[in-house]
Amino acid sequence: MLTGKIALVTGASRGIGRAVALRLAQAGADVVVNYLRKERAAREVAQAIEAYGRRARVVKADIGDEDDLARLFDEVVAFGGLDILIANAAIGVMEPLLSVTAKHWQRTVGTNAWGFLTMVQKAVPLMRARGGGRVVALTSLGSTRVIEQYGLVGSSKAALEALVRYWAVELAPESILVNAVSPGIIETDAIRSLSSPEQVLEVVRRQTPVGRLATPEDVAGLVAFLCSPDAQMIVGQTLVVDGGYSHLAARVDT
């Protein structure tokens, strides 16, 4: 499905990023594995990609740092170019908005929104050279719904989704298709930082019509589909992977 394609997956050392990198490799893509802190985990992902018979390159880079981004894309060029950009890396403090500082705001928006904008700017010439491409950004339900202590990250994700729509319209005539995937509630480090994570996860599980939480592999399946030839008419959308939870999130159990 993706044989001969080259993908860059940011934040690929664990969780959703890891699952996406492996799914793209299974579909035939070579993958640049970006990470910030978990080098051993990133190299394990690269080894798994190579076990599928695909090429992998591990690159440490902070998506919110312009010098790091420039170096990351130099590595992508050296790897052979770019067909697929998966913007998964994100950052942000879990705090009430009253506790948010200018430094918190600049760091979070600088990575989650400005970092995405800059990455797409750098990706477009490489994709043009290869006749088109796909961009998929990972967002969250916090962009449109209120989640405890998530106001800062949620605001940055709302900006990300707006950028997806604008990029999609601007780039579709060049066969560069841009979309977003919203994974809903998945057990991650961000959820674990809440005051009562087990309670939150159990409530979500009970209120999810399919009877379970979505997994990173569920998300990876949709991302791979959006990168496939079958998704040529999906443009500028934010697709939710949550087993129906967001449709019933306001329900009160008795």
C-alpha cells in the first residue's frame, strides 16, 4: 500500500507515535523515527521497522526548536525525501488555566501549533519533488471539549485543527492532503497525570458504546488509511477514534 514511500513520524518512541510508525512500516513505508528523550525506545522502534524489511533512521529533535527542526529535515533529505508527515509529538502542562504562565503558553503553542506549521512548511518542497504527499496531525477531544486541567493543551490543539483546515485547502491542489486524527481518551502519560486517572478511565470505559477504550493501534490503523490511495477525497477533516464516546460524553450514569 505504501511501498516506496518515506514517512516522518514525530514523537515516535512510544504510544501512538510508535504504533503509527510500525503500522506505516507494515504497509511498506520507510520511516524516520523522531524522539526527544527516549533514545533506547526510539531505537527499538527502528529495529522493529527494519524487521519488516523497511529502512529506519532515528533522529533526536525538539519540534518546538527551530534549529532542531532544521536539523531534523536535513536528516529527512539525506534519508531520501518525504511523502508522509505524521505530526504526533506534543507537549504541555496539565494545570488549571489560573496557573498557566507565559512560558507555559509559549512552549506549548510553540510545539503543538507553531511546530506543526513550520514542519509543513519544510515538508511541502520535499513532497512537491515526489509528486504529492500526506500530512496527518494528531489532536485530541480537548480541542472542542473541556477536560480537567487540559485548557492549555486543548487550546493549542484547537489551533492545530484550524491549521489543518487551512493547510488542507491550500495544499490539496498540489496533491498534498492534510487531515487530523483525534484519538479520544487513551491511557497515556497525560491521562495518568490527572488527579484520579483510574476513575477517569473507568468512567470513559463505561460510557464508550463499543465497551472499551481506543488503543494506539486503533489510531494507527486510521492514520495508515489516510496515507493510502483509498483516502484521496478526505481533505481537511478531523476524524475521531473513540468508539463513540464523544457522542455520549454528556450522559449521566445512574
